Amino acid sequence: MKAATKVFTISLAITDFCVGLFSITSIVSSALDRWPFGATICWLNTDWDAALCSISVFFYSCLGIDRLIEVQKPLRYRQIMTRKRAQWIAILIWVLSIAFYVVLVRADHQVEYGYQKSTAACTYIITRDVILSVIGTLSISFYIPVIIASFIYIKLLRVSRQHIQRIKKIMPTGPPPRRQGSILMFTIAMLADIIAWTPYSVLVVYELCSGQRAPSWVEFGTNWLLMSTSWWNVVIYARSNRSWRETAVVILKKCLNRNQEYEIQSCIFPEHIN
């Protein structure tokens, strides 16, 4: 991968890993049927989960912009999207997103946190008193980034299609040109993220406007559909990108070989391992 693409992809992978890490608390709370970690961990876990889901949307937008620049301006791409510039963009996204949720949302004394039995997780207790704050937060963290990202990926697919048609005209008898695997992969992953986010955001607005709680199975399904995007990304990457699959196999083989070498050394030279 190009330097900038690698920075954004690694950042997205870290985000997905952290989402899974923070979701582990729900295994314990589901088993105990209560929240055992205290109020501080409750609001930290809630804010971090929300921030991480927003960060993933922002990084999909960055990846879309990165691919669009490479397709439209291939000769100037390395000057525009340098590694250092991509690193600063990634740091800025992390800092601003975490500050928005952990500092600004937490500073709003109207925001309350609590354990929700239907989802086995700590979450925001949303009431009609904070309807404007909730809609504003959803707009900043989901609606606006998703709309921007959607336009970026639509433009990216359109430009990619134009390039393919141009290549066909120049070389009508050659092998059929294909879209870059990364373009297809990130487009599908972004679409999956939108599908996962939309039911939850619609449910929140519905409960605010109606003043009624949805059935527990609906709350559970929408909440964990949102959290499952980290797992779906692995499936999407493996299915959409041949290079990703081959690299993953190489890494797994290296890990297995290291484990086998360690086991052999521990049997032959146990004092050396200790």
C-alpha cells in the first residue's frame, strides 16, 4: 500500500480492535445481569464506544479521498498525500473525536449514563430534554460524515469507471481492465458501516420523538449490529481484496511457525526459554 493509505488503514484497524476490546465488558455484565465496573467505567466505556464508531466513519472518508486523489492526480499523488500529512490527519481525527465525546458530551450535565439490560451494555440514557443535543451529536458524528463519504465514494466509482472505459477504447483487444481492489474493498466496507449505523440512529430519533421505548430485541439488534462492524470488516477485506487475503495467510503462517519453533526450543532447551 501507499504510505498514506497504509496510515489510514492501520488507524482504521486500531479503531476496529478497540471497538471489540471495549465490547468485552458486555460479556461480564451479561453474565452477571448487572454492571459491575462502577459509574466511571460506565461513562468512559459509553463515550469511547461512540467515539470509536465515529472515528471509523471519518477514516473511511479519508481512505475515499486518498483513493480519489490517486485516481484523479496519479502523478502528483505522492506530493499531495505524504506519510507525514496522513499521520497528522489521523492524529487530528483521533484527538477531536475523543475530545468531542469524552470532554464536551461529558461536560453536558444533562447527559446521563446507565446500564441497559436489553443490550447488556452501558449507554446514554436519552430523554426528550436532550433531543437537540442528541440530534446535533448524531449529525456531527454520523449523518454529515456519512453524506460526505457517500459523495466521495460515488465520485470515486464514477471516475474509476471512466478510466476503465477509456482504457477499453485505447486497447479494445487487450485483457478487460478492472477496478483497483482497494477501491472496491473500501466502498463495500463503507456501505456496510452505513447499514450498521442507520438502524441505531433511526431508533434513537424514533424513541426521542415518540417518547416510547422500542422492544428490547430491537434495541439489542440495532446496538450490536453497530458494534459488529469491526468483525464484518475482516470478512469484507478477505472477500474483496486478493492482496489482503494473501498477506493475511502469510502472517498466519509466520505466527504458526514461530509457535512451533518456540515449542521445539522449550522441549530441547527448557532452561534457555525460562
